[in-house]
Amino acid sequence: MESPLTHDSSSFLNFRRYSFRSPHAHAFRWVNAKRFRLRVPSAGDRRLLAALIGHAWFRDAYAGGGAHADETRHGSYRLDAITPDTYERVGREEGAAVLRMWADRYGEVPDDLEADLRREVFEPLARADGVHHLVGVGEDDFHDWGGVHDEFHEFVLVDRFRGLLTLLVAADD
């Protein structure tokens, strides 16, 4: 069966590249957005999540090396621990609240970072008709060096109007 997803583009926001009032308020945080075109717009969210998990661009340990087809890790977790059932459908407001609390954890972010977060995170989240939060994994699902992130937030945004699925990961090093 043909995958309903094709990788379109990616972006990376490194908080260290912005000027915070406090020199360490960046806290080594970052956001990675991977966008995929919906080749089969009628595919259900569960099928889209399964296709995403099986996609080579999902195989990313977020340790600086990028995605690799033979990678067995995803973030702090073993890839085999992540299934469509480990995602919980949440409202846009709930997703935005989690990400806003994370972004503002050490105080207000600089204006230029706020503009970039709005463009890369909050606007796509507000447009999504399906928001899925990775919550069904935990310490038992860590890989050999899993758990290095203080916080690891992952959302999958389905925007059928624009024909896009966005994988959003917000974490720290």
C-alpha cells in the first residue's frame, strides 16, 4: 500500500540563536517541525499516524544527526514503543497551552523568537483539524540513552484543508 505521506520540508528553531534577557534562559531548547504532504487526504488520522511512524523522516533520535532509515530511536524512546495508540487526540487549545508553558518556562521569549514560534508552532496548531499528543510512552520505553531531555513534547498536527501533516517536537538538550 502506498504511503499517504510525502516529506515536504523541515525547520529547526534553536533558542540559543536568540537574545534572551538572562544569558542562560534559552535552556538549550529547540523546536523541530517536519512537514509532510497528504498524498491520500481521505486517510484517517490513525492511518496517518501509522504512516508517519513508519516513515524514514520519523526515525530521528534528535541528537544532532537527523533522520536515518535504519535508526531504532525516536527522541528518548525506542521506535518500537511508539504506535498510533501512544498518541492522544487533544484540542488545539490544550496543545497550545502545553507548548506555551514550555516556551515561557524561563520567562518571556525574545520578540523575534516569539514571531518564529508563532509561524512554526502556534499558527499551524491553530489551523489543524486534528492534534495528537505523544503521551503513551514513558521511562520503560527509553532506549539505551533515553531520558536525556528535561522535557520532550511531541505533537502531530493534521491540516486537511492545506493537505499537510506536521510533526512538532519541542525539547531541550
